[in-house]
Amino acid sequence: MKKYDLIVVGSGSAMNIVEPIIQANPSTKIAAIDKDEPGGICLTRGCIPSKIMLYPTELAASLDGAEELGIDVKVKSLSYQKIMKRMRELIDRDINAIRNGLSNSENIDYYHSEAEFIAPYQMKVENETITAQMIFLATGSRPYIPKIDGLDKVHYHTSDSVIRMEMKELPRSLAIIGGGYIAAEFGHFFATLGSEVTIIGRNPQFLPEEEPEVSALVKRHLGRRMKILTNHVVQKVTQSQDGTKTLSALDRSTSEIRTFSANEILIAAGREPVNDILKPELGGVKTTPDGWIKVNEFLETSQPNVWALGDADGQHLFRHVANYESEVVYYNAILKRRIRVDYSAVPHAVFTYPEVASVGMREKEAIERVGTERVLIGYARYEDTAKGEAMNAKDYFVKVIVDGSNDHILGAHIVGPYASILVHEIIAVMYTREKSWRTISDAMHIHPALSEVVQRAVGYMMPVEHYHEHFSSDDN
């Protein structure tokens, strides 16, 4: 049995902790295990490759309406092959650099293999038994494949297989099963490149994790380039001899069965845990009913000195959350602090066109948490700022939700160009002691810069009822 000071399962955010451990104790011996390519999901088949793919389509989409600005321009073509080749070159370069670093480290034994518990603090990897009194579980997640009649008999893709370039050519038509972030981003990508895209989501709301008015605006804009169906459940899939796929979906609003045909199918129905591979029960590690590793507020599992972070714990499936959790694990496991995780200001973005960015609570959650009488909402449109008008940025807006009793920002939601950048003005304030919207309002903003739309939003607070009256009339 080979003994280590630390076993790390997963080579993504958990590796943030490894370097400071080695620097503090150069004799430390660590086992780093990953069944997939090193670097974690974000690098190998998630957020980074997808954003490399999406950026060219963002540039192309941003030219819509250019004629109104006096620009006579037309996108001659977008090359699926060139975009994908560039993405793979950039990603493979980083993957190889990480692999070389792990393979050549004197402190690390790198196992490119699956691992499973055989007893508490003991794991089997590559037909070898290894042990350590401290274990970090950062196993990631995998695409969730819904149970659909006939799906196992047809060829379909996931975001993983697209990024691995298993889709060799741009499909003439593409049916996407799912109506969340992945569906929106990949739908935007393929539609902008020229595919005929149909998104089929089971939730009544497109982008169900966003504010309803944000989702409605995105659906309206994306709907100009693709077909977006909500409240539809795909029940059956068949494939003809020429490879064409036919999907039968139940329209839950009418109980009718509708059929759709496409050259390719992309499953974008969410993510699920991969912790079953670990056999965590043999290691004394409990999981939730859904299969995520159960952790306490310090990110320790049910087995002392075994910690979980990132997608493995199922809290928030974002790389920036995993990076934050790696810091918490470092403080608690290595430095023996008692730092609690704080998810009160978790941000995210959806890189469609228009872009979406959010942080903290949605309106409904804020009302449930503090009550309608305490919630105030700030709102401003891009087009009501000088820069927004210069950009001809119509329809886009910023919504900020605050607690009127103490001025704390509870959440914010932005839809429009550079939303993922603008939201950071709000995120930073939510991490201060005061958390006050007045910090943004009082700060001097560059004029005319698009960030003024955030300042305007916090400077125009109204009760919930007034907001909905205002938004309803504004939307019309």
C-alpha cells in the first residue's frame, strides 16, 4: 500500500491548494488523480472552450443593426472548422502544460485513471492501493442524459462531445433538448454560424434560473435567429436511415404531441454527479439523495479530514465558485481555521447575445426572505444613458434588488452588452461590510460610459408594485 500525505481526486480547482501545500512543506507527497484530461471541466470541456467558441459569434451578432449606426457591413462567412480548430489548439496547449507540470513534479504522483474507495482513507487506482489521512474530492460532474424513449438508439451530442470536436461539420439543423444556460449558449453559437436551431425546454420559462423579464427579453432576441419552445417534454426520438432524427414532444400547455426533425441532437439538460464512480460509501463519505457529496458549512464530508469542493458537492456548478471553495478548504483543512462558506453573492453569466449576468437573489427569493414591504427595486435602461444611446442599445436593462431597511444589495440582474463586466460593479459592493447600494450611487462614474446605467439603476429605487407597473408599461 502506497502512503501519501494527501490524495486529490480531480485536477481542476483543487490544484489551487496543492502548490501552497508544497511550498509550505517541500517534502509533501501528493497523489493527484483524474480520469479525464487534466485541468478540470472548465478548461477541458466547459466554460473556457465554450467561450473561445462563442466570441466570434458574439462579434458577428453585434453587427446586427449596424446600418442604423451608418455602417454598411455584411459578414461574408463564419468558419465552424476554423473556430473549433482554434479552440482545440488553445485548450490542448493548456492541458498539455498542466499534464507536464503534474507528471514532472517531484512532490506529485499523477494518475490518469479512475479512483474508488475501498475503505476509509484508502483508494484503488490503476490496480494499486493508496492511502492518505487527508483527501480532497473535486470530481466534477457530467452531462445529464434524460430518460427519453429511443434516445439510446440514436446518435446524439452533448456539450462535451461538441468541444471534443466529435461533431465534424456544422449541422444544417440542430435540435437542442434543454432550455437553460448550455442550451442558450450553444443555440446562439450554432444559429449564428448558420444552423437551423430548435430549442426544446421542459420548463415553462426559458432560462428558468433568471428573472422572468430577463428570460423574456433573451428569448425574444434569440427567437429571431432560432425557434425556442418552452413547456415541451421530449418523449421519443427516432433516427431514419439517412441519419435524420425525429423528436416527439408533449406540449404541456395543450397536451398535444408535436414532432420535429433535425440532422443532429444536442442534449443540454443540465449536469449530474459522477460520484458513483468513487464508491463513496466505502470511504464513509455520505452523499445527498441526488448523488452529490454531502458537506457541512466548512466543506468537510461525513468522514473527518475528507473534503469536497466544486461540482462534486453540487452547491453551485461554476468554476469561480469552485475556486472560492478551494480557498475555504485550504483555510479549514490545511490552516485549521473554521471558515464557513458564504454563497450570498454568487455571480454567473450567460454568454448569449444579448449577454446575461446575475448575482445574489432574484426578486421572488428576496420577497420570501425579507418581505415585500422591505424590498426595493432599482431599474435603468441602457438606452437612457449617453453611451447606451450611442450604441443604439435598445431594450437592455439593469435591475437591482435591495433591502430598504438597511440599504443592502440583495441581488442584481443585467441583460445586454457587457453584462458580465457591468455586474462586477455590484458584486464588489456586495462583498464590502456595508453592502450598500449608496456606495455605487455616491461614486463618481465616468461620463459617458456604459457603467452609468448601473449608477442610474441604484439611483431610481421603487417599491415592488411600482416596479412592475413601470416595467409593464416600459415593456410595451
